[in-house]
Amino acid sequence: MATPGAGQPVTRVAAFLAAGLTAIVLTSSILTLLLTASGLMPLVGRPEANVEAFSAVGGDLLLATRESLVIATCSTLLAGVIGMSAALVVLSSSRGSRLVAATATAPVPVAHIVAAVSFALLLSDAGLANRLSGLDTSAWPPLVAGPWPVATVATFAWKESAFVTLVVTASLGPAARDYADVAASLGAGTWGRVRHVLVPLAMPALVAACAIVFLFTLGSYEVVWLLGQAYPEPLPVTAYRLFTSVDLQARPQAAAVALTTVAVALSAAIASVAVLRRSGVGR
């Protein structure tokens, strides 16, 4: 028989190794970006500290950051609301909860590029929704590649709501039903059990899931490239376009955009950890 706790030292060592390797990769990547953007590691010419890369993309960088924040924020809010609602239905064990669980988790195996193409075929001016509505093509709103990232946000919300549902449901599991049963035995109705039992229990998992969704959508490339407008571009599209440019002088500009993305992502991660700590998680 295995000795209880015998595998814990091995698990700790594996966790430290994984964390160490992750820290090394992240630190070296961010340092490389910083040196490239500041002119200290140029592809051509002598190293010289400057901020020319940031100045060259100054106006576009602000617009790209705003576009990325709009997409990430709206997608996260919608995914959180949809995923949380589906998880509450599943956890409540009400009639139809199995159907809701199957429907809510259906997007999980669908690749993001497949989802993006599907929403493009659905929401474009010649798509299925327009054909079913009977509207003229000129009267159909520009949902794909329009001034507002409707198709992009819809794709992310549909895909990531399944992730939120899985995280919230898995974090509570049978314990939520037990607490809900106790509340019901004390006279709480369906809405009371949801509001005073399930929602408070699910909030830490919801915040963590939404933080992951925000960070993922902030750095995602293929969906925003396929469904977004040509200008302004989100941060990932801008960074990739500059990085793959035939002009080698654009490489520091790509590094500057990537550094901005990292800064926004780190700020969001720190804010999420602060919210989780205020809710009592990790104490």
C-alpha cells in the first residue's frame, strides 16, 4: 500500500519546476520585448536606447488598446452572464438542467477559428440571419467588420460562456446542492436559494473564470483578425502585422505593441487577484 502523503513532495517539486520554467520563459520573453522596443537589441544598426518605437505607433497604439479593451470587456461580461446563468440552472437541478448543461457546454470542442467562420456566415450582410430576416443587403447592419465589434464579441461570448459554465459548476459540484437543500429545508424558495446560496458560493469561481476569459480574449488573434474591422486594429493584430512586415524597422514597433498588451494583461491579472483576495480566496 502507498503511504499517505508519500506523493506530496514529488507533487511539490513538480509544481515548483513548472512555476520556475514558466517564470523563466515569461521573464526572458518580456525582457526581449523590452530590449527590442527600447532600441537596445536592434536587428540592424548599433544599440541605442530610445523610445522611437513607441512614438512611431503612438496614436495607433492608443486606438488598438481601446479596441482590445472594448472587445475583451464586452466579451467577458457577456460570457460571465451567460455562463453563470447556465451554471445556476445546472446546479439548481431543476427540470431541464441536463439539457441546459449539454447546450451550454457544446461550444467547448469547437475551435475558435471554426466559431469565427460560423458567425461570419451567420451575421454578414449576405449571411444566414440576413436571408432569414428578408432584409435587403444594404439595410443589414454591419455586424461583421463594422465600426462595432458585434460579431467578434458574439463569437467570444458564445465560446467562453461554456468555459465559465464548466468552471463554476465544477468548483461547486454537489456541495452547492447540499447547501441549497439546507436552505430549502429552512423555507427558502427557488429565487432565495439562488440569490443567497448559489450566487455567493459561485462568485470566486466566476471572478477567476472571467479573469481568464478577459486575458484570453485580450491576446487572441484569429477571431479579431477574421471578424474585426481593418482600422483600428486590436493589439494582437497590430503586433502580428508589424512583426511580419517586410520592413525590419517595424520589428521594434511590434515589440512596443506586444509590451503594451503585456502591461494591460498584467494590470487585469493583478486586479483580478485583488478581487479574489477581498472575497476571501487564498486566505
